[in-house]
Amino acid sequence: MPLAALVTMLASLSLLSGLVRGDTWWVPAAVLMTVVALVSAAYRSLVGGAFAVPFLQLFAVLLLYAPLFSPETTVLGFLPTLDTLDHTGALFVEGLHTVNTNTPAVSPTPGLIVIIAMVFMVFTMTADFLAVTARCPGMVGGLLLSLLAVPLFVDDAGVSWGPAAITAIGFLALLAVDMWVRSHEWGTRVSTRRGPGTPPDGVLGRVGLAAVSVVAVVLALLLPQALPSLRTDALYTLAEGGIVANDSVTTTHPMVSLRRDLGADSDRTVLTYRTDDEEPEYLRTFALDEFDGENWTMTPVHAGRDSGVDGTLPTPPGLAFAPDEDELVTTRISLDSDTPPMDFLPLPYPARSVEIAGDWYVDESSLMVFTTETPPSGYNFVVTSAENRPGARELDTAGPPRSLTDDRLHLPQDLDERVQELTGTLVEGADSDYESALALQEFFIGGDFTYDLSPPPVPEGTDPLTHFLFEDRIGYCEQYAGAMAVMARQAGIPARVAVGYTAGKPSGEDRWTVTASDAHAWPELYFEGSGWVRFEPTPADPDGGQGTASRPDYSSGVDELPDDVAPEPNTEDEPEADESPEEGPSTAPESSEAPDEESGAATDGWDETSAVSGGQGPPGWPAAFLVGLLVLSAAALPALIRALVRRARRSAVTAGGPAAAHTAWREVRDTCLDLGMDWDLTESPRSTAARLAAVGEKGLGQETEGALWRLALAEEAARYAPDPRPVQGLQGDLGTVVAALAGSVTSGRRWRAVLLPRSLAPWRRPRIEADPVPGLL
Amino acid sequence: MSLGTQHDGHGGDVQEDVDAVATVADRVRDAIETVIEGKPDVLRITLTVLLAEGHLLIEDVPGVGKTMLAKALGRAVDCSVQRVQFTPDLLPSDITGVSIYHQDRGEFEFNPGPVFANIVLGDEINRASPKTQSALLECMAERQVSVDGETRALERPFMVVATQNPTDMEGTYALPEAQRDRFMARVSVGYPSPQAELDMIDSHGSRSPLEHLAPVTNAAEIRDLVERVQHVHVAPGMRRYVVDLVNSTRTAPELKLGASPRATLHLVRAARAHAALEGRHYVVPDDVQALAVPVLAHRLLPGPEAHMERLSPEQIVAKLVARLPVPGPR
């Protein structure tokens, strides 16, 4: 059975084949899985029992882990060290980064391989437990489903037939082996009764069975259709991360949504809107304002009573004058019902008011509007926004960013110095922030950059930013926007990355249609007096760029002032589904490991609080995890030792031999001690049996009593008879008696017996009373 | 003890031997039980002593069936039974027999006394004078009679069943310790249960059931059984257990006088018989524990402490048994 479970899980590895490139990424996973399964099989066949299996498996994995994944940190080639721990943390971070920043198929970085191997190792252990220990192989299907969900959620292509079939076959094989084992077990007994699971005999029986099967299948197919709550979009919501309590909002990585939309290259309509503006703004969904060295992420937003949307939104930061009421632009947005629900609204910037049903909240500094509930998949709302189109001169003469409360200039310390040098070169000679910004934008538009939705993977160990700027210069809006925002900060201009949609294409009078391929990311730069202003470093070429991108007037002419041009970023919208505060790194997503991706994404924004959810987090978490594991192991040690002793004794009893009776009786004794029952050395086996038979209110029952007597008499013969004869069936009797004894006490005492077995404590064992007869013993 | 007929070891011939012992003993027991009802423990000890070639001292108040027990035993086993009613004027020769001079033949002829029988019932042995008592007791120990310089062996099996009233009753001479020591076991019959007494009214009302008691075995068979009992196995641990137990009576502070080495031998022999009665060919602690009080208690002299605490020798032996660990696995 352990091997059948292994085969099943190995087959499921194929599910990831479409998501990870290369031929060898699965090898470490397969090695670990095989070891885990072999440990289980060996222990079960040689020693018997299941209790120690997980511990031994973990131990084996621990031994193998270091040589497999960080051989350079080991002692003697296999002993893990503290460096291994650090290295592990780094690997996980790297793996999560890979997951978060790439689209499928991703290249197998060591971190990703570690994550895959660990996840599959844990799944194999679980499958082993379910299929072998618990004898419920059907539940392994749950594991396989969760694995199946990975490619479904991260890859628009879904699961191809091949891996799905292989996985299904593996699962069926497991079930078949289980049936075979069961029938084999039962087959040795002659029974006139039909065991459960035996098909009924006769034509009638078979027809009935078939009918029941058909009805079950039909019901399974039809019932979900009849239940409104099981629509497929609910699954989408699940997949993209819903809302978490505590007023803090979580969502999937905005860049993941972005990447998915762009990658789909589809014309699926996300939303349509009507506006009287002839040049509508972008529709912005997210503003990512933190850069961690690799990814742009969003400062967590909070839904509070103060931040509820009741029509008017807070004043946009940085504007010199309150927007003129007459210049407000009204946009009526209809989200397509096929679009996954969005919990962040795509809005033109700066929005001044929003009319929408439900509980929505606004983040004051970024004017993002979001909800903590799961919104319906299609809804309409009306937004008014200001026309914030500063002139080039205004921008040119903007003073230092005084009214910006948050630090939007922060950058990690360890950025590649070449980036700073590059920025310095580009802005050299610029007389103002505005000129610097234009220079940066020109660098991307006019430079040697190539727009490509599927950039080649970033080699492992390379910073994606420097790779984009100095190596291949291939990317799409995410890279363009991210790089420009970083460089703007270096040039002293507060900057952030906005994610959403371009204005889309006109589809009639006043009507505009935004499709999934209009998903976009762009930098927003801050100028005192004008607020956050949109720039557009991404090429607008339909063939080699974001076709519907537009360059604001203020940013298109390097020269003088294009008067009433409207700069500023504003609108955009996004058809994606939720998002939220936490996450934020940019970049594309998808990787092969869904569970990791999700948890990884979650941790990105969360690091400290959510380390448990599994992702990277600071390298400290593996240590915490290991410490916890150690504590648990220490607590479980007595139980483990006791279980091993019991296991060894049971197999010794099964093996028979003259000592079998002694061993069995000793086990009865220790069970009694564990359960807090008396054990008197002055009692003969018979007297003990007679006493134990009366344990409990009704005694142990006739069958158990018989077993107990057989054990006692066997022990008696082994002790006192001249030629004790081996007794058969002691194993079964022992099991019966031990179970009955355990059943005769309260569950509290049972637990104590398991966790703190008294029989292991020499000082708790029965001893000969001190000097019962002086001078005698 | 409920599983007395179960046995788990195998001993080949020995096992067959003890099976035979158990079978015969069961027959005898059933036969006696038609007369003495509701006293299985007493019967078990009695049979044990018979098979261990010991002598039995029955101590109890008058009228509880002491004599009846002895008679029934004699009837069930088809062997010679002699009864001696001990009285203060009974002489030793009344027991052993005398040589009488025949003038016509000019020689002495020995007239065997009642002791020449397989089962000798000594009624109210503590009523006789110490001299007469010791004459009997000598026969018990030696299994032979010496009269006029000639030694005559007694036929086996030879078992003395002596009854005595409690020594605090009037007109009795208590047996000295040395003589009590020769009895393998002492039992008390005790009063029957009300139900047994009711049944007794019915069965004993018109005629004695003793008359209808048919023999179920004979002396030769008993001899054979006694021989077989000798082969019952006593594990080294069990020997040590018996020795430890007897020793504990010698060191117990409550006892002025402990059990003798003869007590050890008696205890081992009795334990063998006890095991065989249950169809087992090896001795287990339960045999010894069941026999400790009957075999040991009457040999002990309680000290002043026991008197102060009103501990009977039986209670002291039971306490000693309860404190002694049984032999563990070899």
C-alpha cells in the first residue's frame, strides 16, 4: 500500500509538467517521495504498526534534505547545520519569488524545486497516512484535487489531458491495490457472509448496482448546477484569495491578475463605460507604493468606519487647488458579468465620488476603493473624477513634495549600484524633477527595450530589475513601470506603480470597452501642486507594446508646455478580481505550485504575521518551525518509545517462541501500569487475571476474559512448567486484552497512558516492598 | 482456580499421569460430596493430603461432620479403615496392637492394632493421654510399628485422619507442637451453610447416606496415584518460593516458633498433589498460596505481639503470603 500511494503521488507530479520548464525539476521531489514511501513500507513490513512512521519519515527527510538541497552547508556531507537553515530560508524566499514573478511555465530555480519537493513530500506522507494507516485511500483524492487545482488556477491553459489522465490512473491504481489488499486479507477467512463491498450476485444484483452507480453519477453532475452557491465563479474567488478578517484586506497579487489578463491575450470584455470625456483616463485599480528590491507591493489598506465610502471621496493628495466642481467627469462603469468579482474598483484618478451599492471603503492616500465582502461578479457604478491635467510648466516648477506624508522615496539599500549610476546619467542635466521624469520616460521609450509579454526567464540569482535594465531589456508594462518608478525615486521624485486598465477602445458614442488585454501597469510620479501624475514608459505600439496605452500630453513633449494637456494618471480599470492590500509585488505570477504561490503571495505582504501560512517570510521561520517540531517531538517521545516497545513486543509475540508468553504478559503489565491500574508482584498470573477480569463496572466481557486467561495461563506455564509449549494466538489475545483494558478507563487516563506512559518510569514500576521479610530477600 | 482442568504445558507421560490423578480424585470427591455437602475446600485439602501421603488433622467443634468426612473418605476408597476413639484411658498398645503368648505353640503371636489399616480415623485425639498420642504419631512418621523389638511396615497408603476439638474445650490435652508438626495439614470443617443444612435434614433424616456410598477406587489405585504425584514438576523458582515462605515464618516478629524443615517438605509435597488434582503437571504459586494456611498455620506458635493484636496463626500466614513476591519469569 505505501508503494501504491507513492505511485499515485508520483503520477500527480505530472500535473506540474505544464507549469515548470526543464526535465529535472521533479527529481528531488521524486527522491524525497520515494524515500518517504520506502520508509513507510519498510517499517510497516519489518516492524509493523504505524505510529512511528511519520517520525521516521521526517527523520529520513531531514537526513536527505541537506545533501539534496544545500550540500555546501553540511557537515560530513549530510548533517544539516545552522547555515543549512539560513540557506533553506533563502531558498524558500527565492522559490516564492519565482512563483510570484513569473508566468508559467517558470524556470525551475532551486528555491522552486525545494518548494515542490517539500510540498510533494508532505503530500506523500499525508497520502501514506490516509491510504495505509487510516485505510481510507479514497481520501487521497482530496490531495490530488488540491494539486489539480494548481494548474487550473495559475495557468489559463488549465490542465492538459495527459497529466490529468495519468493522475487519475494513479489514483485508480491506488484504489485497485487497496481493494486487492482487502480482498486478500478477507480471502484467507472462510466466511459465509458477504463482506461489505462484495458485489451482489446474480444478474438482478448487478443491474441494481449499475443503476445505483448511474444515479449517483448523474446526481453528482446535476446537483451542483442546481445549487446557486456552487457557481464556478465562486471557485475563482477562492482561488484569488478572498477577504480576511480583522479589517485588513488581502487579495492576490495585483501583478498576478495583470499578468493573467495580458497572458490570456484575449478580447474578453472586462467592463464597458460611458463617459463624456473624449480622452478618458486610465482606470486604476491598485497603487503599489512599496518596493522591496524585487517586487512592488501595496501597503496594507484597512477598512474602518472612517474610511467608508459615502459618495464623496477624500481630497486627492498634493493638489494645489481643490478640483473645480464643473470640471468633474462622470463615468458610468458596468463590469461584465463574466468578469471575476473585483473587490477593488477600477477608477479614473483622481476620483471624487463613487456611487455604488454595498459596503465600500477608500484608502485616503491612494484613493483606492475596495470592499471586504465578496462583491457580485457584475455590477454598475458611477464615478466622478477630476480632470487633473497639469501643464508642463506647472510640473516643471513644482516645488519639493511637502504635503506628501508618506515616504514615497524609500528604496532598499541593496539595490544594484549600476541602477543608481544609470539614473544619474539619465537625469544629468535635468533642471527639474519634471525634466528628470521626462528623461527617464524617454529612456524606456526611445531606448533599446523590447516589449514582450513572455520575456525569457530571469536567470536564477539575478535581480530582475538589473536584468531588465542591463541584460536583456525585454519585458512588458510591469517591468517598464516598475523600473521607471524605482529610477524616479532614485532621482528624488516620489513614485509608485499603478495597476489597472488603459482607457480601452471606443465602442460607440460615449461608450468604451475595456478588454482583458487592456490590463496595464504604469508609474505615477508626484509633483507638489499637481499630485500624482501618470507617466507612460511602455511603448504604445499595437504590435510591440500596449496597444491602447496613451501618453499624456504633458509627458509627450519634452519641449515647452503643451498647455492644456492633461497629464496625470488617472483612470484605469481592471477587470481582475480581487486584490488587496497586502500583496503587492509586481510581476507575474504563476508558477507551478499553487499552494505555494498562494501562501507565498500572502506572506509577501505579511511577512511577520503570516509566516505560518507557509511561504517565505524571513529566514527565521524555518527555525521557529524546527523548534516547534523539536518541542512536539520531545513531547511525543515517551509515546513514541512506548509505541516502539509495544510494537517490538507484539512482533516478538507474533514470532512465538518460549519468551512470547513472557513478552505478552509484560505488555499486559505495562498497559495496566500506563492506565494507572495496580500491578502486584505478589500476585500470580492467575490471581492477576482474576482481578483484571473484574475491572470496570461490568468486567471485561466474556471474550476478553477468555483471552486474558489464555495469556495468564501461558505465562504461568512459561514460568513454572518444565517444558512450556508455545501457545498460538497470543498476539490476538494480547490485542483484545490491551484494547479492553484501555476501554475500561476514562478517556483522560487513556490519554495520559499514551502521552505519559507510567511503565517507562522505573520509579513508578511495582517494586518488591522494602524488606518484606527481614533478611530474606 | 476456576480453570482447574486447563493446562497449557505439555509433559507427555507426566501429563497423562496427572490427568489420571485428576480423574480419580474427581470421582472420590463426587462420592464424598454425597455425604459431606458444601465443603469443597475441605474436600480438596483432604484429597491433597491423601495423595501427598500426609496426615490430616481436622479441628472443629463437635457435630460438624469430622468423623463423617473421614468415614466417607474410607468408604469411597475401597480400603481398610480403622477407627480409634481416643479416651483418656486408651493405652498405646490399644493402637499398635499387642503380642500374645500362645501356650500351645509356645510362641508369641502379634495381634495388630487398629493402626494397621490404610486409613486410620483417630477421633478426638486430644482426649487421649500424651503417651498414647505419641504412640500414634510415631506410626504416622515412620509408617511402621515396632512392637517387642519387631518392626512391621504399614501398608500404603497410610493416612491418619485425626479429629480434635478445640483445645480450650473441657477434658482435652492439647497436642504438643512437635506432634502437630507431623500432620501435613489442618482443616476446620466449619458449620454448613443454611442451605446445606436444610439438604442435610432431607438426606440424613431417615438413614445415613454413608451406607449408600459405593467405593469408587481402591488402595492399589491410590498407591499408583501417589506415585504419579511425585513426578509433578516444581520449578526452581517455586522451590525457592516455598523456602522463602517457610523462612518468613521463622523471621516474622509475630511468631514465637516458625515452621520446620518438615513443613517445607510437606508444603512441596502437598503442592504437587494440589497441582495434580487440577490436572497440572507443574506447581504454580497458587497451589502454594492455597495450601500455605492449612499446611503451615497449625505448626506455628504466635508470640505475645500476635496475642496483643489478636492475630491468629492463619492470619499471620496469609499476611506473609501476601507479602512474598511470586517467582517471575525464568
